[in-house]
Amino acid sequence: MSITVEEVTQQHNRKAFDCGVAELNQFLQQQARQKTVKHISKTYVACRDSEPATIIGYHTLIGYSVTTPPAHKYYKKYPHPLSGVKLARLAVDCSQQGQGLGKRLLIDAIYRTVLVSQQISAIGLFVDPITPEVVPFYQQYNFLPIDPNDHSRLEMWLPIKTCVEIVNTLQ
């Protein structure tokens, strides 16, 4: 099955998408395209080449101002805020869950983060997992907690150096 990941457009059928999480479905169906058009966020959808209008997954990226630096030796002495990219949403249609599409979408987000970092500063890719159950998904790709000592905060990040390493292994 060949899959394309591209910016959301009017041609994509957003209404049929269902990942099992109402908030993520509602964003795609009601806000994603408008926010992309207005440059508030960028949503990228995954579609089978054989069904180019049917969305089987998506992710949304936004610019991110890092006001609390990650607990990382590189950023302790730098003025704040720092710039990053935030993975605001990542969702896979229920019909595709468990088949590796989430990984494919995450890799696409990492790749786009590296592209941004080549043009402007970005210290990494940040994410706020919706629930603690989602944290292991990001940990398997080497995402780190923003503050390893604060277990109440779910926010995680992938340093730009790691993003570049991941992209380089794929080329």
C-alpha cells in the first residue's frame, strides 16, 4: 500500500476520519484546513495513493516558543525563549491503527522539523502527549521528558541533533 503525506486541502474528505478521540476528529473536521490556510498551524494528512481523498491519519505542526528550557546541558545558559517545532496533534484512523502509520506520521514530522531547523533556529520537536498511555510511543523514538524530575508534566521533546540523526538514517 503506497501512502502519500501532504498538506490538507479542500479535496480531502475530513468528515469521514475517526481516530476514536473526539477532540482529534473535531480538529481535523472543523479547524485543520482553515488554520493551515491562515498559517496558524500546518496539518499534513496521510492518504493511500489509490484513495487520495480519504484521510487515514494526520499530524499538525506549529512553531513553538520554548519558555521553560528542557533540562539539557546545552540550553541552561541561553537566553529564553528558544525556538522549536511542536507536534500539536497526531492521529490515525481506527481502521489503520496498529499498522505503523503513527510511526510514518511521526517520521514525517521529524523530517519537517529538520527542514525548518535548516532555515531558522529550532532546538527540537516538542509534544504534549494527551494521556500517560501515549508516552511510551514517543519514548521508543528517543523523546525525552522536558523535566525528568517532574512526573506530573507529560511534555516531551526530541533534540534537533536526534531529529537529524533519524532523518540521516532514512536517506
